[in-house]
Amino acid sequence: MLSNRPLIFTDLDDTLFQTGRKMPKFAERHPASYDAEGNPSGYMSNVQKSFAEWLFANADVIPVTARSMEVCARVSLPFTHGAICSHGAIILGKDGVDESWSRTMARDLTRYQSLLPELSRRTLEVGKRLGFSLRGWVVQEEGMGCYVVTKHNDMTDYVLQALANEMSRLGLLDGFYIHRNGNNLAFLPSPLNKRHAVSELIRRDREINGERPILGLGDSLSDLPFMNECHWWATPAIGQIASHLEGK
């Protein structure tokens, strides 16, 4: 079915909602995502809730997220036009996983399958040597290793930057790039990028709907590449991109 509504690609965490620890203590909170036990894990403020309602009423909205398919499914916002998950490793359509895209990513990530578990192991090993309390794993999609994620256990977000610096200094990140935001440090294979998946969906959309307005939303520096595929982009006033633009 043809659509002449704007097409919006949006990051999720820290763009449309965030964890409770990042919100003012007495702010009203609207649950937007849930953990594996069904407890709220992400919340929208009143302003974010109004903004999200406006987006869904006036545009076709596709999330572009680091979340795996499983974790993305715990987001309660009414996305009906598919999703991009695991930093672009997976494209979801209305009928499920886009198998053509999955085959492309499986080919591009073949040589990383043995590297990812070893990199995760070494990351935790280096963190322990530095005195950091960490947890980490390889994000998997349909049996395919996608990237390494590491989080701290109730320390400070700064320790993840120190860890990333040490991993780079040791020369352990050849063929990978770094994404860090809050309590999230990811080492991603070079072929894995949100931008590639967004570019593919834009190409497909133009074949069906022709040229229509496209907007990208994100808060992280790693979101900028996919946002730059769009006609316009926007970022929250509080976030990694905003801090970078302000020179902080």
C-alpha cells in the first residue's frame, strides 16, 4: 500500500525513552520497555510520550536500535512498519525476519564468528585486571554472533571509557569499532552498521512510495551515520550528540 506520510527512522534508548536513573526523581514516568521478568525498564517523560504519539499519528516510524530482536520485542510502543535490530544485523518486516538481509549479514560477519567470543573473554579479563566489576556477552541473532557488549555492575559509566581505551592500547580491536553510551560499551565488526540497513530500507521504500520526507532521530554519535542517510535529522537536547556539539 502506497504511503505519502513522512518516513522516520528512530533510535530508541535515550531518544524516545530512558532508564529511570536518568530521569528526575519526581518526574511522571510512562513505561515504554520491560525486562525479561516483565518489569518496566525504560520510561517516557510526559514530553516524550506526547512526542511519540505525534510521531505515530503522522508518520511511518521504524526503530533503529542496538537491541536484539528479543529485547526490542519488549518495547511497548506501537511500531507497525518493521524494525532494524542489533545495530543493523537484522531487518524485521511485517512478516518477520528479512531472510535476504540476514544472508547478506551472515556472509559479511563470517570471519568474525570465532573472534567475537574471544574478544568478549579478553574484554572481561582486561576489565578484571583494571579492577572493574563487569558483565558482558556476544549478542546473537538466529545463531549468528553480531557484536560484543559489556556493562559495569553499579560502578560509574567512566570505567567503560577507560576499558575501551585500554583495549585499543593493547591492539585488540583491529577490525572493530567502538560504541559507548551510558552503561553500554559495544565492540562492533566493521561491516555491521545501522547505516547500511537504513540505506537498504530507504532504497526499497523509494521503489514503492517514490520520494517522500525522511527524518532520522538519535542521541548517540554512532547514530549519526544512519541519520545522515535521511533528509533531516534531530537529536535530544540532552545526549551524546548534543554534548559533542557543545564541546563537552
